[in-house]
Amino acid sequence: MTAIETRNLAIGYDRPLYSGVNLTLQQGELVCLLGLNGAGKSTLLSTLCGFLHPIDGSMKIMGRPTEKIHPEELSKEMGIVLTEKVNAGGVTVRELVSMGRYPHTGFFGRLTDRDREIVDRALESVGLSGFEARHLGELSDGERQKSFIAKALAQECPIIILDEPTAFLDITSRMELMVMLRQLADRENKAIIVSTHDLDSALQSAHTLWLMDKGDGGPERYGTIKCGTPAGLADDGTMEAFFSRGPLRFDPSAGRLIIDTSPDNISDSLRR
């Protein structure tokens, strides 16, 4: 089933940054959203999450037009994990993950045995069984991110959107987190969008890439979003055109960025 579908979407603030955007996210699909700083990744995610109204066009969540979905209903369809570090060091892991049940428990937030079972399963899914009594302030950055992902899983929502979840993680933790998200898509049929700068992890983990190019910034020049599988975008030259600049080159055969350290290329880059 299609989890998110946009038609001729225009996004931005004072003026459109992107126009005519047609995107689809399927259940069981992990999409990695890539783009340079300022490309508009957070703007797109904010629009998909309902934090920012589109300038034009339409969008459906789980087959329903977004304007017909009440915020309380949307919280049962979509879990959101943001970049910012949350100052909640005194909250335990179980308390945080249990907050994911609030869309289902009503005003008083009383947990039933079933709710507690769902929380336990969410903790197990991200590898945090045994961490229930630990406070967030005692966790590593990777463990803290997993806790917030477990909270989204406890919502039992089909869609999870993550804005730069690997931003504060070391290379091992980044890879572990991306592998975990791929497994959640594959095994639990979650539709997942991850905004990231980590090209290597995205190429190895994603089913689909969305590449955001903001264009030249002119008043009539909208950005473009290229979509496709990592292999497809590498083979057709899109990845090379998108990422190669200065001494950086995308090597399609290796599927990664390399640095051209030849003296002529370094000199040309310094002159620019």
C-alpha cells in the first residue's frame, strides 16, 4: 500500500523552493533523503509531517487526503524522530517509549497490559531490552536515538520519518542504526524516510533515494528531486552529476565518493 503520495506539490515558505513534486513512499520501503545543506530537506519533511502547509498541490497519507486527517488521527499514522537533542535526561527509557502509546490510551494515558507488551516489543526491536530503567542522560547518542525510534514504534504507526538521526553518531553507530531501519522496513512493513548526509550508509541501506537539488536560487528556478534505486541512479550518471564537485568524484564502480588528490585537480579546486 502507498503510505505517502504527493501530486504537484509546491513547498517552501515565502516562495516555493520546489514545485510540481510527485513522490510516493510505499509500505516496506526505506527512503533516504539526500541533499546539501540548505537544499530544503527539513522543509520537505516538515511538509510531509504536517508541520508546514504546502503552497500548492495535494498529499495523501495512507490513501487519505491530509486535509481530512485530524491531528490525533495523524499521530496514529506517523511517528517522527527529529534531529535536536532533547533535554530529558531524567526520563527513563521505558517512560519515554511508553509515551508512544498516548495516541491510543486517551486523555489519562493509562497503560493496559497490551500497551506494556507493545512497549516491550518496541524496545526489543531496537535492541534496548534491559535498558528500561536507564535514564536518557545515561545513554550514548546511539542508544538515545534508538529510544526515540522505539517510541515511534510504540505508536504502532505505519510511517516513520527521521530527520538526520545519525547526525551525532560515530561511524559504527551510524551503520548499526541504518541497518536497524532497513530491517524495520523489511520485517515490519514500515514506510520509513530518513534525511541524512551519510552517503555510504544510504547507498548500502536504502531501497530508494530522493536527491534534492535546490537549483541556482533564482526567482523562477525551482529545485528538483530525483528518485530511484541506489544502483539505478549510479548507473544512469545521476549520482556522479549530483555529488561530483571540486576534488570529490562519485565512482559508480565502487558506489562511493572518492577524493581526486592529483596535483592539478587540487590546484584547480583551490583557485575556485
